[in-house]
Amino acid sequence: MKRIGAVLLLLTAFLWSAGELTPAQQSAPAGQSSQTAKRDHWWNNAVIYEIYPRSFQDSNGDGIGDLNGITSRLGYLQKLGVDAIWLTPIYPSPQVDFGYDISNYEAVDSQYGTMADFDRLVSEAKKRNIGIIMDLVLNHTSDKDPWFEESASSRTNPKADWYMWRDAKMVDGHREPPNNWISDFGGSAWQWDPARQQYYYHEFYVQQPDLNWNNPQVRGAMYNVARFWIHRGVAGFRLDAITALFEDPQDRDEPYVLGPDGKPSIDAYGDKEVTDIYTNNLPEVHDVLRELRAATNAAGGGRVVLIGETYLNSIADLHKMYGAHNDELQLPMDMQVGFINRFDVGLFRERIDEAETGLNGDEPLFVFDNHDNPRWDRYQTDAAGAPTFGYGPHHDDIGRVIATVLFASRDTAMMYYGDEIGMVTTPPTRKEDVRDPIGIKGWPKEKGRDGERTPMQWNAGPDAGFSSDDAKTWLPIPSSYKTVNVAAEEREPDSMLHWYQQIIALKRNDPALHEGEETMLNRSDDHVLSWLRKDANGEAVIVACNFTDQPQTVRFNLSALGVSGTGLKTLLETPGAPAPQSIDAVALGPFGVYIGQVRSK
Ligand code: GLC
């Protein structure tokens, strides 16, 4: 089973059974070797905010979000405390995969605006010390990209070898695909092309042919794309599907994933499930990452960050993504912490610890939400312990726990638009309403990703303030917008939005929470996850999160860690929390959070 499919299917199964350097100011030289130097870049301890441009703010009333809409909301993002925005793809595209099928890498899709709009977004963001991170899709292009059209036109054209073309396998006189590889999005990963009389490989949709990364011209062309955007002032790239660039040179069949009956298990699309040992995370990807890093360092003077979409199974594999000499990705995404998908204190402790100790001082990038997975309300469970969507009794408390793990850990924090107001996953209820093709193909087992891509809820007015009039929005506005929206939460002191603003402010401004080292506390506690952050000058902060729906009390023995404390000064706690709190006994309500500074006198 492959990356995205693995996550989506796992969730489907689960759900239905401070003032520091900013991207605009930065310029710490790359290649320093001490651990301090490793943390000396603008992206360290930063907050990166993912925007799905179709759904953030529509400025021209066509029901689709756009670049000018994003520019108009920069003040909001500055107030929230974000250092950089990752934009999912805005390039010209047939929009089969809503932008992840790119047909021109050096332009802007007219649905989203013009290149002048883009330049204005970059410069306006820079004024607010916010960097713009582009989504770079290297694994595949659209089948409407002129590169592919040329490649498909004959077996002898100059780009004939730019994609993964293979001859058919003849079995009993019948044409069959070269092997059993399946697409993450359903069906064989091979598509017959009548003109070339060959198959091409597509890990994702048929309309997303995979590039041949063994071809040096392909590499050179893509490094030029990166240079193009760096020269326009971008702060970095999020590298889509980066572990998928290479496949087994011998095209060997993948082994089948067997079910309990010993037969291949069947996925949501009706395919026999296979592993991804021959199609994912092959070692050659590291050569590309080194080359790309060298190219972006040279063009960007060491200030351009490379972030990877890295669904990996172990901390060791994640560590490799930084490069043996810190010469690959600066921020491969750690999917091990954020996608545990259930409140298991032991697992959270173990995985956070691994990120703290298993990356040799490199910066972990934690993330709980993105445009491919149900939002953080998936952590909310029903009486039987099964995750549910929506606004249950502990919705906001659970959100505070998640935001606390995300922002009070020693990490770079990546969040998704709408997290900060507690938008919930709102999947379509009827197949005819589904927009994401995988939801149409996989219905009802796989409902697709529309539920986490609904328009941002700005206010209680028409179209939730997302669109400028009563336009038909590309996805429906969830009915929750009347109460769950930015304007309402600005007015409400105990809102989720205020929690996000406050905890992000602590991450930016409190020295221990900004860059202090991190140590787990009370390791055998099955109910409460707690940890200590301590900066070089001895400021110490404890963080405690109740992972249960019952009240809990925790006690700390900090002297063993060289911290002597006489009391705690509360920095942030769940509204209505029990008080007063002391080192001897911190009382937490159901899913309660407490963050306090240790007083030494
Ligand atoms: C990544 C994107 C996802 C897209 C896929 C194919 O996983 O996050 O949205 O569908 O790549 O490009």
C-alpha cells in the first residue's frame, strides 16, 4: 500500500468502523555543523500555514479562492503569528487533481490570478515578514503539459525518454501492463498509449504521468523551475510526493499485501493491494535531493527551505531525508506524530521523543492536518473509542491538546487553514456531490478529500465571507459557519482562535518555548502527556496535556532534571481550568491543558 492511499484508507477504516529571523529577514549561511547552527535559520521554530488557494478567499465572486483573496487576508495571518504560507499548486492545470496536475510550471492559473497578482502577494507578504512557499510537483506532470504531449508524440522525439514508457507484456497473445503496480488513486498504474503503442506509468491519476528522473534533462528542467520561482522571491518549496520519484529499474512485481485469510487484501477501489517496496523511497531520491538543495542554495543564498511530503515508516528513514551532511531537505515532514490518529499517550511520548533524540539535532517538522486527510476532529472519539467528526462535547478541548503538542514542542509547526477556528471535516453525503475524483471512484469506502477542503469560514454572512457575493462556491460552505467563523471567534475570549493566537505567541516569544530543549516528564503516566522546555539561560516551562475525558492531577519532580522550583506561573491553560496550580499538583479537566513557567523563588 502506498503513501497517500495508506493514510486515507487507514483513516477511512478508522473513521467509519518571536520576533526572530523571518523569511524576509533571514540569511543564515547553510552548511554549518554544530547543532546550534542547525537551528539558526528562519524556519527553525517557525509556524508554516498551509493554504488551499481554491478555498481560502475568493476576491472576484466566481466561487473559487484566488491570490488576491489571500493577499487581502495577510493581516489576519500576521496577527495569528505565521512565518510562512505554503500554497498548494497555483500553476496552470486542467485541475483533475485540483492543481497537482501541472501543465505549465512557470505561470499562474488564470483561475487564481496573474503573475502580477503573485508578485504582489510575495511583496505584500514580505512586508509582514511572511514568506511564500510554493508546492513543487516533481514526480509527475499533467498529461496536458507540452513536455508530455511531445514525449507521447513518437518514440524518437527529443523528449521521448522524459516519462516512464514501457512495452506491453504479451501474455497468451494479449497485451498486458508491464507488471502489477497499482495507482494510489485506483486501478493499474499503467496506461496504454495508442500513438506510442506503449504503456506509461502514473502513480496517481491517469492524467498525471510520472517523469523519468533517471533522465538528466528532466532533472535540469525541474531545477530551472525552482530557480525561476526563487528569482521571484519565494521562501521555499514543499516537495510533493518526493519519495515517489524512482521505481525499480527491473520493474519487478510488488508483493501482495495479504489479508487474514491469506489472500491479497482488496483496497477501497477494488484493487488487490500491493506493497510499495519497488515504487517508493528508493535510494536514488537522495541524489536528486542533494542536487536540488545545491541548486536552491546557490540561487537562494541559503535562505530557501525545502520541505518534503515524507510519509515514512521510521525515524531512521526520516533522518536520512535531511542528508548525511545536512545537504538534502531542511524540513522533511514528520508524519509519525501527527497521524497517530488516536489519543494514545504512550505513542505520542515515544514518537515525540524519537523526533527529539533520533534526528541528531535536526529540526522536526510536525503536522497534524493537510488537504489530504480529515481535519483534527478525527481525534474526537465516541463512547466506544472510535474517532468521529463534528462538534462533540470535547471538540474544543481536544483541539487545544493538539495545538499544544504542535506549538509547544521543539519543532517547526505546520498547520492547515481553518484549524485555528476549529473547522470540522465535512465530507459529502451523496456521491453526486463529490468533487475529488478518488471519492467518486472509491465511493462509499473512500469519500475523497472534499471534507477537509471546504471554504474558509470568515464570518456569519453570505458564503461565510469566503466569496464576495452569493456565488455558488466550488464546494459547499459547511452549515457550522454561523457560529464557527473568524469574526465570531475574534469576539469570544475563550475561542479556539484565541488559543491558537496565544500559543503561537508563546512559541514565538517565550525563550523556553521558542527554542528550549525538551524532556518528557512522568514517563509512566498513562493519562497525561507532560514535558519540560528549558532554554540556555535556565528558563523552564512545563506543559501538561490530559489525554482522557476524566479529570487528572499530575505531580512533578523536577529536581532530578536540575530544575528547582517553588511554584508555577501560568502562561496558558484551558479556559475554566481548576486553580490554583502548583508544582506539587497540577489539576487538569477532561482533555485539559496547562502551561506554566517554573518559578525559582
Ligand atoms: C500529494 C498531494 C495530493 C496529490 C498527490 C498527487 O500527495 O498532497 O493532494 O493528490 O500528491 O500529486
